[in-house]
Amino acid sequence: MTLLSTIENKRCLVTGGAGFIGSHLVDRLLSQGAGVTVVDNLSLGRTANLAHHLGNPGFSLVTGSITDSRLMADLVGEHQVIFHLAAVVGVKHVLDDPLNTLYVNVDGTRVVLMEALKHQTRTVVVSSSEVYGKSRHIPFSETDDLVLGPSSAPRWSYAVSKLYGEHLALALTHQGLPVTIVRYFNAYGPRLAGDGYGSVVAKFIVQALTGQPLTVHDDGCQKRGFTYVADTAANS
């Protein structure tokens, strides 16, 4: 039995719920009878992703940051389940400001999880396939050794920040916090902004429909895992 199968009538807090994947998770939760509060600073998320829910009495949107400990204390205390998706994501955003990536993803996750611990609130922590790094073991497994690049390369700050979240979540299970960790792979589908890995699927579709040649680099034998966003949300 999955968490989503027992979510009816529960009050859920979704951090980063105005984002691409987060908004689809909100769709899923509301369709299954849950009440949902989204907290999002709207730096990457968009209110347009949630516009179709704004008249729903079971839904509310709070504009704010997960690094705001006072705000998160108030919100966590009012909810029975937390889905923690809020993070700086996307290669461009990470490379442009690795310091902000670490601040939001590390300190924000700490704030969310420590408040959850106070109330023993059931929490789903969203990690990333990026934590596997450059592992050559295919297919990936949760028990694999992780192979990351050097600290001098800013792109690895995202993977490290997600690993921190996993370690903190697992450490808090020893304090009684009920936690599930999921590692998302590249999602694609409606509402995806143009700078995500999943946008390559949309580009291929547009090229095919308009009779253009598909843009393929090198020998075309590269492999990358993609998941339709509704399936990502259904398995959160």
C-alpha cells in the first residue's frame, strides 16, 4: 500500500508545489481527496501551474521560503503529511549560483525536517538521480557506491545537497521521524520549462511533427532515464 493510496482527507504540505513536478503532485493529491497547502517562493515555480486550483476550498498557496524557520514552524504544525520538493534545480541555476543551491537545498531541508521531527510528521523527501553521479553500474541501485566529481566543479553542489538531505532524513528516522526518500529521474510533460533535461523529449516531438531532422549529438547511443511527469507524481 502506497502513501498516496491512503491520502484521502489528510492535510498535506507540498514544498515547491508550484514547480513543474510539484504542481502535478498537487493535482494528484487533490484528486484523491487530500487537502493541500503549497509553500513556494516562486523563484522557479509559477502560480500559473496551480491556477486551476485557486478556487478549490481544499487548496491554498503560501508564497514564502523553506529557509524561513518561523513560517515553516507554523505550516508544518498544521499538516499531517509533508512532501518536500522545494529546491534549486536545473543545471543553469546551479551553475549560475552554487552558493544559493547549497543554502536553499541544505538549510531549507534542515528547517523542514527539524520541524517535521517536532511533530513526528510523515515526510516524503525528494532526492535526485544526480546523486548516482558518474557511476558506471547500470541499472542504478539505491545500495550502489556513489561516484561524484570534484568539489571544484560547481555542478556537483546539487548532488551533494541532495545527498545531505538523504543523510539527514535517514538520521532522523533514528529519532522516530517517519520518512520516505524518493529519487526522481528526469521528468517530462506539460508545464516543463525549457531548461530541464526532459525538454529534449518535447523538442524531439516538435521536430518530428514539423518534419525537421531530430537533433542528435555524437553517435546517438547515449542513454538517459526519463519519466512522464504524471507517473513521477503517482510514485511520490
